Amino acid sequence: MKNALSKLSYEILKISNRDIPRSVFLKEISNVLLDWLKCSELKFLLKMQKNESQFELAHYTNKVFEYKIINKDKLSHHLPEEESVGLWEAILENKFDNASTFFTEKGTFWTINFGNLSIPYRRELGSKENKTSKQNHNYSLLIIPFLYSNERVGLLQVKNIKQEIFSSIGTNLFEEFAQTLSAILINQYTQALLQERVKELTFLYEMSTITKLKTNSLDDILYHIIELIPPAWQYPEITQAKITLNGVEYANKPIEKCEHTLVADIIIENERRGTIEVSYAEKCPDIDEGPFFHEERSLLNNIATELANIITQRNKEKQV
């Protein structure tokens, strides 16, 4: 078992070393874990380093994957049908009943028949349920806290509709694996943030280089900037950009309609002269502002400001 978990950790570590978006990373490791554990459902909850009042929530079941950012005090709102939310809160706050046979010393919860348990942390689902849904509540459940530097930073929940004994896989060993997993998750998150920063700085440097060349016309500069935008965003393969200036649209390819678009105004001499828009050609998980990071909003605003400065300078040069 120990060798198998070491191999599993190695496989997940290989995935974490790839330059892929956070949501894609969580989806891939969820797929690996779901296959390895032969279980029905996985959920990750992990505290965000840049905003500790928020958590990442990843949910994987039946090849369907969901990823979102949620506030700590709104767990119940985002998981209205999750009976174990009360357990999550107790485990995260280290307020579980350590005298209970359902908990280990580290706060891991496990049972082979969650539907028939009567515990204070469990949330009953109400009278609107039908008999079929009640029968579906009888499942095995394993919840392991993520511990990092003696802090509870999240948890892993494994559910199986078959009543199998999770202790048979070695609860202590799996707790150790979960801590290795939490370290990988946090490291990949840190690296992803660093990579986004590198992409932003690369964009700003290349944009500065282009705009300093006096031989470039304004149209050339606009098209160059449009080409630079996709690699600076989280999903470069599906990122599309468009600049509108004085009623004229600039784009390197047809822009597909999408659910979320990031827009910044181009303001010249206190007048709105155009916009710069970034969108994804496919639906992506919501994070800070729709599917976009706060940092991407800041970068787009900076691009719009720099564009306004370039246009103002070019207009002055024409008047000389």
C-alpha cells in the first residue's frame, strides 16, 4: 500500500510540474485519484493563499468536473445538497468529537454507511426528498483534513456508493498521502501564481519594445498588442482579443460570442475613445471576475492606459 501511494504521489507531482491552468490541474489529478480509488466522487476544498477567507472547491464525479472559488462562510450556499458540510466545518475548525469512533486523532472522518449515522455535524436534507434520494444517502464516506505547517488548510472528501470499508486501504497511510497531496496542491498554486506574474511582465516588456519603435504605425501597434494578449492570459489557446478605437475594430481573427468578456475603456483627454476586450471562446470556471483573475483585470486596465498614452503621444507628434 505504501509503495502504491508513493507511486500515486509521483504521478500527481508530474502533473503539477506541467504549465497548465489551476482548474485543469485539479481536474487531471481528480481523474487520477478517482481511477486509483475506484470511488464515486471526489471533492477538494483548499484555502487560497492570496485571500484566506476564500476556498477553492473542486468536485469530480462521473467524468463531470466543477471548479469554483467560494467564501468560507458560504459553504452551505454552494453545497445545498451536501450532507457533510457540517463535518467540513467541524474538521476545518478542529472542533470535531475526537472521542468518536468515526474520527482519527488527526480529524479524519470515515464510515461505511453515512446514511444511517446520527451525528451532531450532519445536516439533514429536509422533507422534500423522495424515497429514492433517501436510499442514495447510504454510502461510504472519507474526509481527510489537509494539514500544512500545523494549519488546517482544506480537506479531501471521498465518497463511494458501495459500502466499502475505507480503513482497508490503511487510514494512517492515506492520511500521510493526503498531507503530501496538500503540499503538492499548495506548491502548484504558488507556481501558477508566479507563472501568471511572469506572463504579465513578459507582456509588458514586449509591449514596451513594440511601442518604442517609431517605424510602427498605430495600426501595427494595435495588432501587435492583440497578438501579445493570449499568451498573457490563463487559457491562451482560447483567448480572443479585440480593440475598438474611434469606431474601428481591430482583431486578428473573428471573435466568437462568449458568456464572459473583460472590457477596459480607452480614455483620451477625459473622453472614451474606445475599448479593449478579452474573452474566452469556451466556458471556463469562475474565479475572481467571471473566469478572469483580479491580476488580469489589472493588466487589461494597464494596457488600456498605456494605449491611451501611446495615442496621445502619436497625436502630439503629428502636430509638431
